[in-house]
Amino acid sequence: MKNTIRLVQIENNTDKARKVAIVREPKLILLDQFSSVYDLANQAIRAGVKLTDLIDRHKSSLELEYDLVYEGNLEWKLLPPFDHPLDPDKCILSGTGLTNKASTENRQKMHGSQESDDLTDSMKMYLWGLEGGHPDEGEVGVQPEWFYKGNGCLLKGHADLMELPPFADDGGEEAEIAGVYLNDDRGLTWRIGMVAANEFSDHVMEKKNYLYLAPSKLRNCSIGPELIIDPDFKNIQGKIRIFRNNKILWERKIFSGEYNMSHSIRNLEYHHFKYKNHRLPGQVHIHFFGADAFSFGEGIILKDGDKVEIHWENMGRPLINTIKMMDASGWLPEVKVCI
């Protein structure tokens, strides 16, 4: 097993000061000088040093009890483990769907006819990935599905509420792993690490018509609690559980990693960053790699107060979020005309 480094970002509830810490169970060891992984990674790139070496160089003597922070019993709150600390609009949330068979079969049922065995476009794209999504070195594979999720304003961390706006038809979990990326001052892209993620989408809206996929994705998403530096992404197993009234409503084993996906990570990254507007200097990208299973495919509709727990092996502690139905007041936007 690879000896990976795990980082968290935390914020003080009183003065909103941010810190970066390395996970050394059962402790968090704070780093000096840096208030965000964004700044930490930028300095490593600019100095031409390994990120892991810079982390080791800046470990301080200050420690926190991880249990207390994780459970919300200290003045420190867990943030998403990677973000753009100054400008959330420069944090692009996006993803690739139809990379896993189980999820694709759910969408085949959602978008197909009950009277026909014809393949939907979703299943066709998955099969294209099986045929051409793992190209040889130096070659370009088949293009995957791609979707825009939003910007950093929608990004949540561990224990944050997953807010469901009143105009939504539904809000359903999608347990995934996401890659986090930073474009340096020259516009070169660096993968900083990977995170456990809940992509969270409006499946009821999508089921009405697959052309509603774009607006169905414009919802909160969560990542964390930990950023894993250079994880082994070949074959990752995990578990997702949904709790209602403190009892397990639904649970499944989940799988990710290149052995379980119809595209290699290199192919996914090529097709995302081939676009010049995805390589702007200083830009942050959080890109979701696809879900293996989601409860909506088995008839589960999440309700206010439900808790979603996502745990990937060797990817840090579980990511837990609670569903929150938002009040309808104040949600109707008003567009004024400039005369």
C-alpha cells in the first residue's frame, strides 16, 4: 500500500483564520506559513520542489485532536480540502459521467423505453469508453461525456448542509472520487491529489428528459474531508450509507479507480484540459470521475434531514453531509433593466 499524505483545511469559527494540517491519526499537525493548499501548491510549483517535501518542511509543533475537529466539537471547522481561497469563481466544478457500468445501467433505465431493448445514448457512450477509453501511451482515446457542475460557490465540505433549492425536483447523492487540479502561472496544469466526493444531482429533473442533464447538475457538491496526495487510483473500494432518523435507510458497496472505469484518468484529463479556457493561470479545477451507484436508481428519494456517508478505503475519513430543504422565500431572482 502506498504511503500517502493526507491534508485538511480548517477554519477558526471565531476569527475565520484558515490553516492547513497534515493528518497523523489521531492528530492533525498544523503547517506554518500556509493558510490554504492552493498557496502551498503554488509555492511548490514556483520553487520547483516536491509538494511532499514542502509539506514536511513546514510541519509545526501545533497539534489538534482530529476526532474533536471532525465531530465539530472544537472552534475549528473542516473546510473543503482544496479550493480557491480568494475567488470561488476561479474554481471550476465539472465531471465525467458514464464511466461505471452500474451507474450507466441506472441511466439506461431512466432514459430508455420500457417497451424497447434499444440502447440509449448513455449506454452507447459507456460502450465507446470500453472500446476506446484506455488509449496506449501517446495516443488519444475516445471523448467521454462531460458536464459543468458550477463554480466554487457551490462547493461544500464535511458536515456542511447539502442545500436543496425550492426550484429543484430532487437532490440525490452520487458517491465519487474527484481529482483536484491547479493551473500554474504559465497555464500548465498540475494534479494536486484526489478527494472523496458527493457530486449530488437532481435525478428527477434528469429523468424527465436527458436534455435536462445540464440544469440537473447545478447543485451543491461536497468533497473531503481529506485531500490525498498521489493516491493509488487503480482499484478503490468503498461504501455509501444513507441514514434517516439515525437508522440506515440504504447502503451499497462502491467501486472506483481505473480497473473499474471505462476511461483511464489520463484520457479523462486530456479531454478536460485540451480546452484553452480550462488552462487559465491560477484556475482551480475539481473534476468528478463518475459514480458506481446511486440510491435514486433503486427508488430512494432523499428527504430533509437525511445523512449521506461516503467512505473510500485509503482515502481518509468518511465524508458526511445532511440534506437541507431550503425555504422558498427570497429565491425568485429579479432582473433589472439598465436604462
